[in-house]
Amino acid sequence: MTSQTEIRLLLRPEVLFVPAANPDRPAPAHVLNNFVLEALGRTSGSELVRRLSRAGNATDVLVAHPGVARAAWSTNRATVSALASDIRTVFDPDRRVFPSEGSPIPIDWRLATPDRSDDGFGAALWRSLPTESRPSVAGRLHRLLDTEAQSDPASRLARFVLLAAGDGVGTIERHEAASANPPLGRALDRMLTGLMTDASGARRLELVRELAVLLYFSAVLGVISEGTRHVVPDGNLADLIGAVVYTGLPPGPPDDPLVRAAQLSYRKLVSRAHTGLREALGSQVAAGIDPAIPEDVRLQSWALARLRNAPAENADRSLLRLQADIPFVGADGVRSPDEWVAAAFETGYSVEHLTRAVRVMGTKVGFVGPVRGIGRPRFVLETPLLATITRSLVQPDNSVPFHEFVVRARERLGLIIGGSRLEDLPLGAMVFPSERVARQQLAALEERLRIRMIQAGLAREFSDDHTQVFAE
């Protein structure tokens, strides 16, 4: 089945957060690299990590490096080869850099490398940010990923690598297009403000890792909310998502009522997102087909025009693949636009594919579990992700009361992790059979989270039964 790619191309550029045919391919490093490139621009330092550590002639390239050529050991192939290995160890801990392409950890922004493996999520996240926020986000990103004033070994190695780029290594670019996903963009802007604080040494390197996790997590939120956004255009993530998250230690026992609630929430949200994507494509077809074109080729003409405007390698070949999987003519004759769109999302871009895509992506950052096995997927918060989200929601206040943290998670990110004291229950709480049960279970979710955060050092309980959540 190849039509997943073609349907995704038909939805773009209006709908950006749509997983491709191989959702297990994008990784946090891919998304981070392309986000940095969108924010700050491509430089002559791009590809250097790959060329110096993974390319077939990496040792020869290193020998010509300005920092190596003058060294007495430059003719010792074993020593130069060990240096290439060290560069890979520092910049490619996840083994995402290959001889022909790849995404290193951009310890310095000038080393950010483009990689198609991110399925466009890095660019989609940047383009979702409010236009007025982009300069400040770019500035904070530049400060975080600038190694010039850093003295730690990794930063010094980054500067060594950049010697091979010569002078004029890069300039900051600006993008002024309107937000592609305003609800997600507003949430991402606030999270980045909280996370990207001034830091140095090991803490700065940890922030770079957390930034990759936060961006990838945001991409998953984008996938869940993208289809619904076209149904509720003025909503925020609390309106578009409303995910009940299992707050105990992931993945949780399958017979736990809170686990079952998180499983049901997952299934409902993915199904709603799938329906939203189908309706978005239906709207595009209705608005784009030309009634002057004969009915028997009207849909094909529309699809071909869309594919020619998309970054498809060959629009005519893409159309043939699409027509083979989802014929424009059915057993009863030419399909109507509604019939064809329904078939496209039943046999082409199916709900099963989207279910797997969200699971595969979510497990990479600890937002969906279980990672292995045949258990039904559910929303969870692995401790590293919980810590990253905590810092992004609490800063710049340094600390907030625990109940305020629960409210922020719901209002800003659409995550239901408690809230039994709310006057009106969030819509996502309808996975529970009644309001009474919902309030009981939300109280249980909240208490389990409170205990976990205290045990993880993210919150502190005081003698007056007050719990405070801390950014650090």
C-alpha cells in the first residue's frame, strides 16, 4: 500500500502534521536539526559531522582539516581514525548519522544538518509558531546552541569541527509566513520559553537533548490535534486534544481502571484525528475541483494538480499509484468526491495506520506505552518526558503549586492528569462512565502524579499538606 504517501501530499500544505508511510523513521534528532535550520538557516558548517566521521573518506577529510594538518600526528592514520570515532561519539550518540545523510546532535547551531527523515515535522513546528514570536525563539535558540562562549569539551570539539567550514559560516534567517497551526504554535512558544534558559557546560548539553524531546513530543501533539483543528478552528489544545494520561509508573497494569481510561482516550483521539483528516481532504476536494472539467476525469485532474504543487518526485507516477490503490471509478461508475475521499481513508490512509503512527512516535519520547508487547496503546508520561514538560510549564516562575501545574498541563497541552476540583469537567473526561466516577478517577490520577513527582524530585511536599512543583 503506497497511497499513504500520496494522500499525505494531497493534504499538504494546509495540513502539515500527517505521519508518512513509515512513521518509525522520524527521530527527535531529525526534528531538532530541521527546526534549527528553519529558525537560523543553513550554513557551510552543515554536513561537517557526517563528512568528518561517517563518510567513506572521513579520515582523508580529517587529515586536511586545519586543526589536524599542522599536527605532528596527522600522518598517523590510526590516530586520525580514532578522532573520527570520537567526533561520532559526541555528535551521534543515537547513531542517526550515516555515510550519505544523517542528523547529528547540533551542539552548535551551525552544525545543524538537513534530513528528510523527519517527514517535515521540524519545519511544520517552526511554521506553527506565532509570527511575532519567531524572532525571540530564534534568538533564544541561537544563544543555547552557540558554543563560542562555552568551555566544556563538547563545545570545544564543535568549534574544532567548524574550523573546516572557513569564514562566514552562517547567517540567521527570518520567516514571516502566518502560523500553520496556531493552537499548537501558541503552546510550543510557551514551552520553549520555559525550557530554553541560559545554561553552560553539562546543563546546556542536557537542555539540547531536552529540546529535541520537547519538539518531538510537540510533533505528536500536532498529529493528534491536526485533523480536529480543521473542525474546531478557533480552539486551543485543551479543546482539540483532552488526552487522559495514565500518571502511575508506565505502562501500568492492564486491569487498572486508570490504564483502561488512558487506552480509551487514545483510541478516541486517534479516531477523531483520522475523521478530521478525512474531512479536511473532503473540504479541499470540494473547494478545488473544477466543475467545467468532465465528471469522469474531474477528480483525477484535481489530484494531479495538487501532486504537481507538492514535492513529489514524479506527479504522474504518484497519480498512477494513487489510482491503483484507490480507483476514481468504482463498480458502480465514477465515484463522487465524497465516495472517493471515504475510500481514501478506509483503504488508503486508514485509522489503523494512524493508530500505529501515533504509537510509534509517542513511544520514542515516553508519551505512549507500552513500548513492547501487544498491550493496547495508552497515553503515559515516562519520567524523563515528565521532567522536560515540568520545566517547560513551570518556568519562568521557578515553582508553582501542584494544582496549578495540573491546570497548566490541561489548558496549555490538552493533557488530563487530574482536575477533580474543577467546576466543569474537561471534555476528555467523558471516557469515564459518569461524572461521579470521573471525579474519583481524576483525583486518583492527580494523587498518583503527585507522588511520582515527589519521588522523582520534581515536587516537594510541605508540612501543611501543600505540594510545590519546581523547575529545577
